[in-house]
Amino acid sequence: MLDPFEFGFMQRAMITAALVGGITAAIGVFVVLRRLAYIGHGLAHSIFGGAVISFVSGINFFVGAGVWGAISVLLINIASRRPQIGGDAAIGIVTTAAFAIGIAVISRARTFTRDFEAALFGEILGISEQDLWITVGMVALIAVVLTLWWKPLVFITFDRAVAGAYGISVNWVEAVFAFALAATVVASLQILGVTLIAAALVIPPVVARLLTDSLPRLFVIAVVVGVLTGWLGVYISWFVDVSSGATVVLTQAAVFALALGYERFGRLRARSGARRAERLAGLERSLSE
């Protein structure tokens, strides 16, 4: 049971997965509450283009993917301001075009290396100590942004129109959130890959929503679920010999199934208790008569 802890690459993998699981869950709370799951999925595909160009050009992965993500966010914001286009269409156009650039570069190079496969499916076991520290820095930066912008983000999430009326710069806050989301996707790419990031953004917050209606508790539960499933997924992957990113998401899906069953059982028990109380009240009324 302790074999995975004997290897440095597994230790780095588990720490990184826990960090990424926590920060994706944190930013995912706002993604889920604002019904923006599509933008998380789209940005993951968009940043794939930057990752491919980074690998081909020999540029540091985080630099190339981060710049590409920032450019994608700016283009989405610019395009979505046009009333003829709209947010969903802007996301679809920019992200699919950026993804297509990555595919074009791959076809031009006429090779499909492990680096490209890592961008698509993740390669957490190949994370170096430098990558780990970069991830720690990015997670810390995103955490600071969420802390400093917590109130405006919550305000805009629940009532965008009223937030503007109270003097909050809605466009500016949404731009900050978009950049934080892009940074989260970049930090997650090596761990989860393009294909699984959307699930990691959505599942822990949805699990939390099944368990509580309080926003502070929802946030805490989501982060705890993200951290634990990230760490546990990598740990389990050692024994089942399955892709670590896929195992993390499958672990989160299993937790979701348990939460859904628990929530369903709780509702049935509440209904049963209400019916029992009604019967007792009816019995007491009949006896009193």
C-alpha cells in the first residue's frame, strides 16, 4: 500500500494532482454557478494550440500555453461584446480556431510525439520538480485572485445587473475571472489533458451542491473533494495501471454517484418522516375528537 510513496515521481504527481484538484474545484464553483461549463471545455481545447506550439518551438510549456490562453480570453471578450455574435458563439469560434491551429501544426510537423499526447491526455507522472514548483506558484496566484475578488465575483454570479448598478466594473471582474480560469486550465493541462479538464472543473462543485445550499460550505466542500480525489486518483492509478488523469476523473465521478445517492436517500427519508408526522397528527386529532 505504501509502494507509491517510495518514488519521487509519484510523490510529485500526487502533490500536483491534489493542488490542481483543489484549484480547479475552487474556480469551478463559479463556473458551475454561472453555467459556464462550456467555456472551461473550450479554453482547454484553445490552450492545446499554445501547448503544441510550445512543444514544437522549444518554449517553456507554461509560458507558451499561458500566453495562448490570455490571447484566447482577450479575443473572446472582444468578440462577445458585439451584439451580433454573443458569448457562446465567440467562445465557439475562438476556441475551435485555436484548437485547429494546434492540429495544423501537428499535421505540418507530420509527427505525433508523446508531448502532443501529454497535451491531449495528460502526463502527470512526467512532472519534474520545476514543473511542480511552477504549478505551486500558479495555484497560489489563482488562490490570491479568488480571495481578493471574492465579493465582486459572488455579486456578479448571482445578480450581474444589480452588481453594475452598485458600481462594480462587471466587464473588468469578468476579465479577471476569465484570466484566472485560463491560468487554471494551463496548470491542469499536464495533469488532466485537454479531454478531462472540463470534468474536473464541474464534478467537485456539483458534488458540493448536492450536499449543501450554503455558498461558503459549498466552496469548502468542493475544494476538499477536488484535493482528495486528485490525490486519491493518482494513488489508485499506480495499482490499476490506468492513465492518472482518467483515474482522477473516474474517482470524482464515483464520489458524485455516492453524493447523488446520499442526496436522494436524504430526500426519501425526509418525505417518509413528513408522512409519518402527518399520520401521527391525524391520529392525535382523531383521538382528541
